[in-house]
Amino acid sequence: MPLRNDPDNWGAVAKTLHWSVAGLIFAQLALGWMAVAWPLTPTKLYLFIWHKSLGFVILFLVLIRLVWRLFSPRPRFPGSSTAWQRRSAALVHGLLYAFLILLPLTGWLFNSAVDVPFRFFGWFRWPALIPPDRAQAHLLAGLHVFLGWGLVLLLSVHILASLWHHAVHRDSTLKRMLPGVRVPPGGS
């Protein structure tokens, strides 16, 4: 499988980044909800350490994916895609990228505002972005939760749209992002 995208298919790098981030997002959402709901014990602290650390991994992978898109532009849309579908896809993808960058940043800002020392996977201390501030911490916590629910909504739209393309429209939108699958040139 070629590393770079071609006019009809996503390449191995884009697919690997896509599915890696997808898996980490679902782990991240579960960790975040578990950490909030867990009673105050050492386990709760470990859940938060993993949640925060994976947030930075996701941020790093998303930034790599954005840079990669500069060197390997996205494949064209299937021929059956309408103008509103292309615009909607661009909007949802743009919002997904924005939320996947803003979520770790708001989490980092929140962690800084509550003045909780954070060690990335327990290895090294991550620097604070802002000084401790209770009012800002409250605002940032709310923003982080709001963005989290927004991400859930966007992911739902993204997943349902890809399934709709696959099951109803019967085009290559989903197939060409699946690992090991390549559609023929000009394939819809």
C-alpha cells in the first residue's frame, strides 16, 4: 500500500493516523468519563494521568496529520458526491480537527489553572500554561466538557455519514479509508 494519498485512495500514513486517532478518541472519552465518576482514590488519579497523557498524544498525532495533508492532499470525492455533501464533509472535518486541538489545550489550561502538577505518563513534568486561578479553572472545565460533548456530536455525524455513504449511496467513501483496501482508479 502506498504511503501517500492518490486521487482515489487514502495512503497508508493517512489511514494509520486516522485509525490511531479514532481508537485513542474512544479510549479518551471513556477515560475522561470514568475519571470524573470514580471516587477519590489513587485509581482516579491514574485515570486522569492517562486521560491527560493520551490527550497530548492525540494532539501530537492530529498535528502530524495536518502537516501530512500539506504533502499528501486528500483524494477527490467520489463522483456521486454533491456540492452540499462536499461542503458538509469539509465543515465536519474542519470542526473535528479544531475540537481535537482545542480539547487538549483546554484540558492543559484547566490543569494549569487548578495547579495540579502533571507528569506525562508519569515520565516528566508538563509545564503549566497559566498561573493558578480558581475562576478560570471553573470556566475552562466547563469549556472542556462542552467541547467533549461537541466532539461526540461531530463523531456521530462523521460515522453516520460514512455508513450512509457505504450502505445507501454505495460509494467508496468508507472503503477507501479502511486498512488494506484500495479502490480502482475512478471508482465511486
